[in-house]
Amino acid sequence: MTKQKKSVKETRVQSENLLSKFNLNEIIPQKHHPWIVLVVILILFLIFLNPLYFGNKTFQSGDIITMESMKNYIAKERDGFSLWNPYIFCGMPAYALGTEPTWFNLIYTIYTSIRTAFASAFSVQYAMWSFYLIILGITSFFFVRYLTKNTLVSLFSAVATSFSTGIIVFLFIGHVTKLTSLCMYPLLFLLLLRLKEKFTLLDFLLLIVTSQIFIQGFHVQIIFYTLFAVGIFYLYYAMRLLKRKQSDQLRNLAKSGVTFVIAIVIALLIQADNFTQIYEYTPYSTRGTESILEKEAPKTEKSESDYYSYHTEWSFSPGEVLTFLVPSYYGFGNSKYKGPLTNNQEVEVNTYFGQMRFVDVAMYMGVLVFLLGLYAMIALRKDPFVQYLTILTVISLLISFGKNFPVLFDLMFYYFPYFNKFRVPSMILVLVQMSMPVLAGLGLMKLISLREEKNEKLRIIIRNISFAVSGIFVLVILLNNPISKWFVGRVNDYAASIQQSNPQLAQQYQVLADYTAQMFTTDLTLAFLFISIGIWSIHLFINKKLSADILVGVFIILTIVDLWRIDSRGAKYIDNPDIKSLFTKPDYISFIEQQNEKEPFRIFNLKQDGSIGSFSNNANFHAYFLIEDFYGYSGIKPRAYQDYMDVVGPANPSLWNMLNVKYIIANQPVGLPGLKPVYTSGNTVVMQNENSLPRLFFVNKIEKISALEYLNKMKAGDINPAEISIVENANLKIDPVDSTASIKILKYDEALIEAEINASGNNFVFIGNSYHPGWKAYLNGVKTEIYKTNHGYLGVVIPEGRHLLKVEYAPESFFIAKNIALVLSSLVILGLIVTIGIELRKKRK
């Protein structure tokens, strides 16, 4: 009996020693920690996203389908793309839609080669975009490790950042360009901190590479917010050093600022092919200029109000800050309901009832991460970097409130350059999501240091807090039913407030009120459970029952469980073959291809059944089959095309005739002149537009009327495009054509048209491609002027006689930028290799 008691006691002592004295450094030398952490981060993603990696599942959204639509266009070109994409909206610059990585940018070529190697291990192509989340975890680890010198605390922050619900949702919904930039955010600030202390060539070159990859994603809003964060960084430290009169450090800060600017400039030059093309296209896009209706209409208080309202629809609200603690406090974004309402079948629902129109997920970062971040703001309030992160977090949060906090937002909206171009104020919460895990890591380090203070009063406070939180946890369980009823009341109140404007949606909220309430009570209960476990772990640590590494390990595990649980709600997996099956060639495409058209033509799918490729679900579907579509999908359409949609409308025979729309697809025959049914299959009818004009055709007369008047006349059917055109900023005298005039297309490619033209006089030829200054025209090898015709298309004057016309899209800025990118990226890579070699040699010596 005595021996048994002694054995139990010894076992307990050994257990206590293991928990209280466990030290990772004693088991694994520190030099091996980075590689082990990289493997751990990779394994965590392999587990969480296992349906994507191993289950032949993927994510689907309109953006993902659109990306797939362009695959064959990109694959068709030797360099990964042509400069002009003719397959949607009557053509637009390829860079506005996105292209494959460019071979002449060696930095991004190497980077994407690593991404491709990673993705090649999996059968689902979409897995390659998760690469950026893994890189985000890795860069976050090294950033926090630089700040804390603690491996496990850095792993905690890395996990919290890369699995933050507001970040990982970009993978779920296809907004992967945001991840391309965000994954470099921690590394950018790591290098800024190092350069603030001391300039080294290696850090400078790494900053160029980091900035270049960061810019490559080209999500302008994320880039803007990051540069905003960098600006606050330098402004804060400059003011701090000026106040303290620390001139030496101020000079170092100025040097690092100049270094950052130079690095950004070099990165921009390497990326200049993208920037120049987008810069040149923007004035001709819906993002760069007002519509024709806005230009013609006088400015009114209502139009200003509409513009402001449009840009602030997704304003975060102060009340929604509570979703940082309980993610379903205002319902949730996408989640899966399975119960009696759906005969026990799983259905995706959106139960969010906050001020924004809808959300995909709550902006949740983990309850422990949020509380530890707040703790760091208070306990480390004198630390300069904590002060900076606190200022950045508070400012970002206030700006995210948008119209709910106009004092700051309006100041930014009306006076800060380019800020009013961004539509979603809540998007700036990415800065909060990136800052809080870093603060949480620093907060954990502060907690670890408390044990050495031997403060009895502090021990008592932590013990009392532990009991209090545990008591609240028990109360939440006991009061689960009344809490649920209170929450149902909130949902019903919201449903009543939208009953008149949207009765169907109001009914949906009422029906799902109990489901949403159950989600809330579960989240609330688990929040206090996690807090209880966390605070008791701190209590045990302070009393030397747990080691620091075990304490941090507990927080890592709790945060993983917490975030994975919430993240999984927003993950909507579908079978991977489904995307490919969506692109099964429809019968109407096969029929059109069988016509063996010798000259270019366009189609327009007017079907109203919601099928992919139809009017309401275009998704650039027809581009997959390399067939030019009159319609399309993009967030940055050609401005002139959208003006035609706004004024004339998409279903207008004169517009179809002018823009070479030869085939109309519909559910049933359309009773319009010139439309002849030529194919029928099920609920699909293909009609040939017998009045469709060719891509190049002669126009008899140039009239001097405004663009809006021309569009209105076309809408009314009073314009024959073959008879009358308008030309912007030109006074042309042309002759009508006679029977001897002819046009024969000799060569047609995405960005090139060659035609033999016989003009009967000084004739005018209309070319039905969207206007852009990158288009060049040559008559018999001699450059000739291209005119912006019919508010957004091409026109050239052809003198009498037989001529060879060559029209190509070849903006000079691209070819200059291409050579700059090749030279600079080569020099940076070479410099980096040499510098790293020198550093390694120094270490060996």
C-alpha cells in the first residue's frame, strides 16, 4: 500500500516536473526551430484544407469561374497572353483582366515556379492559391520571432494571422490577389524595422524583392492600405524621435524611409508592364471616368449623395466590434443549415443581419487573440512598436466604420488622394487582422515575464479573474435558454425592420432565427470556455505549475480549435470536376463552330435561365471556347461599352449590327427584324443576325452630334451604323462609297488585323473594336491616325485606291517597361545571390 502511494506520488511529481519545466530549447536546438515551424505550418494547412489537397474538392465563385474561362486564351499565346483580349465587351486590354506571370520579371518567375512546384503535388489546381496563406504564416512567424526571439510565441502569432477568418475567406471566395499582397505584409515590416536600426545591402535587396512580390498581386486597395500603414509607421516614429530630440535615430529613420522609397520605385519599375497598361486603360474604364450620363447631367446634391452611398454600403459598425469576441453576434455570413426546414439536407444560408448588405464571414480573429492584443495595448503601452500598432489598429477600425463614423471617414473620402475610389470601407479591417496577432504575441511575452516579478497582489488578481470568468461560463450554460430567446428577439426585430422593403428576406430571417440563436449561444459558450482555460493556464503558470512553453502551447491549441471551427463555416467546397464540367462545350457552341466562319464575329447569349454563359451568369464563359462575346463580366469594364449598356441597352439590333454580333442565343425565338433561327436544341435557339455588319465596314457620312445624342438615336432606332458615324475631336471630310469599294480581311488575331481595302474616294472605315490609344494603324506600312469613333470604337480614313491596312494593339509603354523589368529583376536577383554568398562566407570565417 505504501509502495503504491509512493508510486502515485512519484508519478504526480514527474508529471508536475514535465508541465512546469518543459523547455523546447532543451529538446530541439534553436537553430532547427525555423525549419520545424515551417513544417508545422504546412501540416496545419494540409489538415485544415485536406478536402482541397486530398479530397478532390475546390472552391467555387463567380471570380473563380471567370479565371477558368480565360485559361485557353492565356494558354494560346506563347508569352502567356496577348496584349489585347477580344473575347468580352468587344475587346479590352489583357492586363485589365489579369495575365499569367511574365517571363521577363525574373523575381516573380522564380516565386511562381516555387508556387507551381507546391501545387504540382495536388490534383486540384486551385490548391496553388493556398500557397499564399502558407507564405503568410511563414512571414508572420519570422516577423514576430524578430520581435520576441521566442519560437512558440511566434508560431502562435503565425497561426493566428494565417487562419484569421477575415483573411482566409479570400481563399474561399476567390479573392486571391489580396492574398498575393498580404502574404508579404509581415516581411515588409520586418525589413523596415531592421533598416530602421541599420542599413545593409542584403536587407535592401530583400526589401526590393518583397515589395515586388507584394505589388505583383496588384490588388490596388490592399496595396493602398499597406502603404497607408507604412506612412503611419514613419509618421509615428518621426514624431516620437523629434519629441525626444534623438537626432541620430531620426537620421537612421530618414535613411530607412529613403531606402523604402527607392525599393518601392525599383519594384514599381520591375512591375511597370502592369502599371503602365492599367494606368493607360483606367481613363477609358468604368473605374477611371464618369459615365456619359453623369457628364451630361448637372451635378446635384442627390448625385453626390448617391456616389457617397454607393461607396459606403459595406461600412462596418461600432456594434459589430462585438463579433471580434463572438463571431455570430450579428448572425454570420455563409454557413450550412441542416435540419427539419430542409428535410435534413445541408443548405447554405446567410444569417448576417448587421448594417452591411451582406458578408461572407464575420471579421473574427479568435477571442484569445483579440483579448491578448488588447492586453498588450495596455500592459506594453510605453513600447514604441506597440504604440504604433495600437494607433494603426484604432485608426483602421474607425475608418472601417465608414458612414457610421463620418468625422474621420469623410475627411479621408473627400481629401485623401484616391481613397474615394474604394468601395468597401470594411476592407481596411485587414490591417486590424494583421496587427492584432502581432500584439497578441507581444501580450503573451508580457504574461511570460510576470512570473519573475513575484507580485503576490498580481497572483491574487489573476486567480480572482479565473474564478470570475469560470463563473460567467457556468452562468452562460445555465442561462442558455433565456439568452437564446433574447437573441431570437433581436433577429425578429431586424426582420420586422425590413419587412416592407424585402418581405421574402424578412421571412427567411424569422424562419432561421432559432438556428442563428443556437449558433450564437454555442459561440458565446465556447468563447468563455476558451477564456477560462486561457486564464487558468496563466494562473497555473504564474504559480509555477506550467512552464512558459506549455502555456504558449495551450494558447496555440485553443486558437487553432477556435479559428478552425469558425473558418470552416465559410468554406464552401464543391467537387473539383464540377468546374470542368461547367465548361463542357454546349450544343450551340458546337453548331457555331461548325459554320467555319472565315471572318471575325461575335455572339450574344440572351438566355434567361441562369445557365453559365447566359445573360445573368455570363462569367466570360464563351472565352473558354475562344469565341468573342458581345457581353462579359469584369469589375473594370470599358467605359464606352458601359455607356452603351446604360443608354442604349444590351438588346438593341442597331448596336448588334454595328458591333458584329452575328449569332444570338436565346431560350426561344426573338421576334426582331433580321433574326433568323438556324439551330434549335431543347430550350436553346440560335438565331443568325442577317443584318450584322462585318468587323470592318465603310461609313458614308460623319455627323457632328454629341455622343449622348448618337446613343439616344441608336436606342430609338434612328441610326444606321453603316450610314452615319461620329468622330471625337476631329473635323473630317469623307466621300460616300460606291460599288467599287471593298474590304477583305487577310489576317485576324487577338491584337492584329490586316486587310486589303479598295477605297472609291476619301472613305471612312469603322472597326468594331474598343478604342484605346494603344491601337496603331498603318497604311501600306506608313503610320496613319486612328480616330475614336461612335463613342468608343475605332475608325480610320482610307484615301482613294487599293491599300494594305494593318491595325495592331502595341502600346509602346509595354515594350519599354518589359525591357526595364528584365534588366532590373536580373540585377536584383544577381545582387541577392552575390550578397548572400558574401554573408555566408563571413559566417564561416
